Amino acid sequence: MRLHFKKRGDKMEPNQFFYKIRMLYSKHQIILFIIPALIYYVIFRYKPLYFVQIAFRDFRITRPLEKSPWVGFEHFVTLFSSTDFQQALVNTLIISFYKILFGFPAPIVLALMLNALRNAMFKRISQSILYLPHFISWSVLGGIIYSLLSVHDGLVNEIVKWFGFEPIYFVGDKAYFRGILVASEIWKTMGWGTILYLAALTRIDVSLYEAARVDGASRSQQLWHITLPGISTTIVVLFIINIGHLLDVGFEQIMVMSNPMVTSVADIIDTYVFRVGLQEGKHSLATAAGLFKTLVAAVLVYSADRLAKVIGQRGII
């Protein structure tokens, strides 16, 4: 005979309580996988939030944080009045805009092209080749790019000379450097970025294409009215995430590929924080810059999510 307990006030029924315990135990393997990630985020993401107050204190590495006097928004005033930071902010926005404009559609186009391939073996080989740059560090890729663009024996300049023109020092020319950054970023991330889009394409009902062909729809019409709407949710979510990284251009790439000749167009917020915080020892000013970057990212993500919901998409928040 089973006993049924009734709910009294806000107390949970014993049967319901034991049921939830059993459910948690049945998923203990999943919970064990989640625990390391939770520990990582607590230690390296949430615990450092305590030190955000450095941006509002006159902090010195030689004295405890708690004994550093409060200075309010003084460091932010210094930050926004600095011409170096203003230049870094402008460079960050320009480079990030180019990467979103040219880099964001690239994986979508590539995923559509791969999805159209009918030869399974050729498709797998193509995907493996396109994924490869993602696993190569920027240190190695930077060396490859420098070799390709070398003035003396680089492949690109050999082609330039073959056409009768003078060799160009691409990596030392401000007019070309941002384009090189964007092109190399696309080369490295485009193949890996197709994974989510290819997964989204597999969820589209094949019968929709069959019905469209019966109605006489062309390939372009099927693409526009079936394929793109079918992956629109994935596109919107990834676009919102990319907007959140608007000020996160790529510290490692810039450090590897920049040089003194292009500093005025290559210096970004991350390199500014590195230079001011670690090389010059101005920790409070560097923290203020990092906090500004984080707040802007949060506002951009929220705004992009609201906009997505206005146009009928789900968003991420």
C-alpha cells in the first residue's frame, strides 16, 4: 500500500522530494561532467570579480588592495582623455567591424557550399582540410603569413614581380595591414565556423525540398525560402555572440603579426591593457579599460538580443 502525502503550506511533498533526489542520482554522471566546468568558472571567472574594485582605487602592487584609497571614477576620466586609448578604441572598432562584415557570412556561405556537395568522400576530405587552420596557433600562422608576404622571396610578391610591379612590404604597410588581419582571421576560423551551420542544415526537413521541386522552385528559390529560414535561428544566435565580442578583436593575432611600423592602425584595447597594465605597471588604469570593455560587451549583447526578438527571432536571453 502506497502512502500519498499532501502538501501543507509551502512544504514539498515527500514523494516529490524523493522523486527529485532519484532524478538527480540517475543523472549523476552528467553532473560529474558539469562539476569541473563549474569549478573553473567559479575560480577563474567569478572570484576575480572581487578585484574589479581596483578600477576605483589607487592600487599599488606593493600594498594590499584593502588599504588602497578609493578614487572613484578618476581612472576612467584619465582613460577616456588618453589619446592612446582613443586610438586603440577606434582601431578595435574598425578591425572588428571588418571581421564581422566579411568574416561572419563566410562560414555560412562555406557551409551552404559543402552541404551542396553530393560526393561524401570529397565532402569529408574538404571539411578536414578546412578545419585544419583552426588547430594551428597564431604563432605558426603568423610565420606562414610572413613567409607568404615576404618582400624578398614571398609567394605573393613573386607574383607581383611576375606582373612587372615592385614588391610590396605588406605587413609593414598601414594600408594593407588591417586587410591582412581580416583575411588571416577568416582563413583560420571559416572552416571551423561551418560546424554549427552544417548541423543546423541537417535539421531541415527534406520533404520541404521535395515539395519545392515538385512546385518548380529553382535552387536559388529553395535556398532563399527553405535553407536560410531553416538556419536563421542559428545565424541570429551566433551573430549576437559575435556582437558581444565586438571589442575582442584578437590579442594573440595582433601580438604576433603587428610591428612598430603599423602600431597606429594595429594597437587595440587588449594590447593597450597589456602595455599599460603589465609593462607600465598602471594596474588601476588597465582594470578600468578592461571593465569598460566588459560593460560595452554586455550592453551590445543585450541590445542585439532585444533587436532579434523584435524581428521575431528567439534570441539568447
